Amino acid sequence: MATGKGAAASSTEGKSQPFKFPPGPLDPATWLEWSRQWQGPEGNGGTVPGGFPGFEAFAASPLAGVKIDPAQLAEIQQRYMRDFTELWRGLAGGDTESAGKLHDRRFASEAWHKNAPYRYTAAFYLLNARALTELADAVEADPKTRQRIRFAVSQWVDAMSPANFLATNPDAQNRLIESRGESLRAGMRNMLEDLTRGKISQTDETAFEVGRNMAVTEGAVVFENEFFQLLQYKPLTDKVYTRPLLLVPPCINKFYILDLQPEGSLVRYAVEQGHTVFLVSWRNPDASMAGCTWDDYIENAAIRAIEVVRDISGQDKINTLGFCVGGTIISTALAVLAARGEHPVASLTLLTTLLDFTDTGILDVFVDEPHVQLREATLGGASGGLLRGVELANTFSFLRPNDLVWNYVVDNYLKGNTPVPFDLLFWNGDATNLPGPWYCWYLRHTYLQNELKEPGKLTVCNEPVDLGAINVPTYIYGSREDHIVPWTAAYASTALLKNDLRFVLGASGHIAGVINPPAKKKRSHWTNDALPESAQDWLAGAEEHHGSWWPDWMTWLGKQAGAKRAAPTEYGSKRYAAIEPAPGRYVKAKA
């Protein structure tokens, strides 16, 4: 049998050889010497990164031919070998204090720390995960390719955590022994039930019911068509502002993210401040809506909702708010109306909304010409089709796999636990379908071709779209840790809109940053009256304020809402009578 040194020397004769573990004793000195010789005199060992065990899968993958700067590769390898040697020395010498330390909440329990094999399994995993991530970051390629490589590597790395497998998870094994096998039986039952649902359970769905303990702000449905129901909420003050507020939530989710429970309801908060609030509750599309288009949603939903609210309130101008895709929809609708010479709103509020799709965050990994063409061929034809809500929900969950996938695999399946009740996750799992033609138009003209920001580039409802023609005071909000609408992308809307603009940045992510009631006194927000071209320049000059951004918005909105008058005593009007109590039928329909 050849020695480790001889094997390493012979392997460098070719330019690209498959990775093999060094034979002989697996002591740190052998590993280090073998790694140096594998890397060769130039320090990069050809095109295949080698020198440590974490790269066997990498070397055999389609990424094996990608280019990485030799100096950066050598630095990653050297750092890996240094830490690997330290771990191996600790394991071989029984040094439980200086090696094998775990700084990851997946391995936080005592069971991972008090038993050396489990501790070192986790430590070696973290070491290899770091190295693979550094390799992905070091790839020399165009930005989209690098982003896709990073995403693919992160998915693989997260999936391969030893915490995700019964054989390598001491917590799950202890639970199995203590429960005398009951945890395994319960875990299998949970898994089989989830297979029938097509998704991983994230909360105890039996603990919540829309209309009972979710979406309970009192109100009534005052209009409906095949696309939406319009809700009007009961006043909670003796006097209200004359101009009502219309809320347009995203149609890819249920509206009650804005009305989860009373203490965290943006709807209730606005009503408590004296605003008459109307809200669009989107219909959950079924086969009858499979051919509906983006134009349908603009003309027959957003524009129709504006008309009905103006009619009921008797006001020429109303205030409007759009959240996420709802913001894109209401902005498009206002641009269409402006092209018709109509200006029916006094103000616009955009929450985590994309109008300029230059930077779409992590979602960009899913969008390219072949993908859009495939969707158009399968969903966007004359007969249309439906994008199933469960597909969207699973996609969004895998954007944060450790938090929204593997955490529940471990807890629900390996440990046999029942998910705890959590209102936000209940809403997150209440999926909605999307009409195929609508979805395909949205993918191509916004995410792929970014045409909405170009004046006159798009024609919607037979009108050229120019966002600059909206020309009303606009409040733009972004969340600092948002992975769906990066805050800098939300800030980019300031370059597209006119009139009096205000940008406010909140802490946390896409949902938690928005749903931040003042009473909880959580998180921070930043303000800056100046609007420089660069988002980073705006942040550099911004002032931090502790607590919710809602009061800042409410102060701004009050200036756009007109005088006050006696609160209405009935819902709707003679023309638009109340149909049924809020939250209505549409929000209860399942995908």
C-alpha cells in the first residue's frame, strides 16, 4: 500500500483528479502534509478544489469546473486545515474544552455537548458547511450565477445537518428512549398527515379559525364580484376623518395578516385613530378564474374598489395603501387612472413594495427566461391554469429552510411533537392560488424584464403605464432585514414617484417589520427627511427611533385625511348595502 505522501504526489500529475481520502493513519500531521502536496506547487491543485474531506461532493458536482481565484482558494483551504487539525487534535487527545465548541442553535442542548461523538460530528459539519459556503462565495461568475450557486449550496448544507437525522441527533434519540418509542410513532403519524397536506405543519392549525380568533375586527362586506370582496370596518371613534382609507393586501396571501388578532391588527389600529377603513379581500382563485389576467385584477379589482369606496364615502379623493404585491397592483391601477385623466386618491402608502425590480433579493434565483417560458407554456395559454398555493408556500418556506423547514422536520418527525399554536404561522400556511395568466404576466414584465419602472413601456387596461403620473403624497416603508423585498429596492421607488415622498425604514423582516404594533414597544425604525439618490446615503443620515413606525405613519396619514365628521352609523350606502359580516366568505376559502 502506498504511503499518504506518495499517493498525494502521484495525484498531482494530472490537471484534475477525483478527490480521495489519504490512506494511512489519520493524524493531523498526515492530513496537513497530504493537503499541501495535493494543492501542488501553485497552491490550487488544478481545477478541482481538494485537500479536505468536505470537498469530495463539491469535486464531483457540476460546480467542479467553476473558477476560483487560486489565492482565495488557498486561503480557504489553509483556514479549513488549521481548524480541522485543531478539531482532530482535540478528538484524538480527549480535549473536550478547547475543541468541538458549537455556536449554532441547532446544537445548543446539553446532549450535543456532553457526548464527544455527537459534539464532534456537529463541529465537523459546521466546519465543512463554512468551507463550502466560502467556496460558493468565492466563485468567479456573473452575479446571477453566483447567487444561484450560493443558494444551491446553502440548501444542501442546511439539509445535511446532523440534527436532521435520527441516527445523529442525540436529542431525538433521548426522546425515543424516554418515550419508549412513542415519539417515533407520533413522528411517523405527523409525517404521514403532512404528506396528505403536501406541506410541513408549522403550527397547530386547530387552534385558530378565521372569523373566530383571527380577522375579528368588526365590519361588513359591502361589495363583491368574482375577484374580491370589499370590507368596511365599524368606527371605534365618535368622529372620523372625511377621507376613508382603502387597504390593498397582496393577492398571494390572505388579507388577515393586517388583522391577525386585536392587539396586533393594523386594521384595528387605523380604525382606533379615527379612519374609516375599507379593505380588499381577494377571492381564492378556483378553476373558474384560471384565465384571469393582470389587466383583470387592475380594472375589475383595484380600480373597482376605488370607485366603490368613493361612492360609499361621498369623497372625490380617498387614501390608499398597498402591501407587497398589493402595492404593485394599486400603483399600476393609479397609473392607469392617471393616463385616463383621473386622479381619485389623496395619498398612497406602499409597504415593502417593489416598483423597480432591479434587486429582487433571493427570489431572483427562480427567475430567468427558460423558467418564465415554461410557466407561460403550462399556465399562461388561452385556457390558463392555476398556480397552486401550496407550491408558493413551500417555495417561500425554503427561502429560510432552517427556520421554516428543518426545524419542523426535527421537532415534528424526529421528536414526535405537535407544533405549538402561532397565529403568524397559521396565516403563513393558509395558502392562496393564483391565476396562471396573471402570474406569467407578473413574472415576465416585472421580475424578468423590469418594465414597470419605464414610463410608457407597458400597456395595462389599454393605457400606457407611467408611475410618475401618480403624483400624490406617498409614504414608502421598507424592512431592514427583508429577504423578499430588500429595503434598498423599496427605497428605489422614491426615484419613480413624484410629489411629497417620505421613506421610513423599520427593523426586522418582510412581515414582522410591518406588523409591529406600538403597544409592544419592540424594534426600531429610522427616518430621514432627505431623499438622496443612494439608499445607503439615506441610511447614513437617518435617525433611529425606538418602537413601531405606525405612529409616524399615522401622523403623516392624518395630514392627508381631511377634516373630521360624525362617524357613520351604518355600513355601505343605499347603492351598496351590507352583504354579510366581516371577514366574509372569500377569505375562508381554502386553496
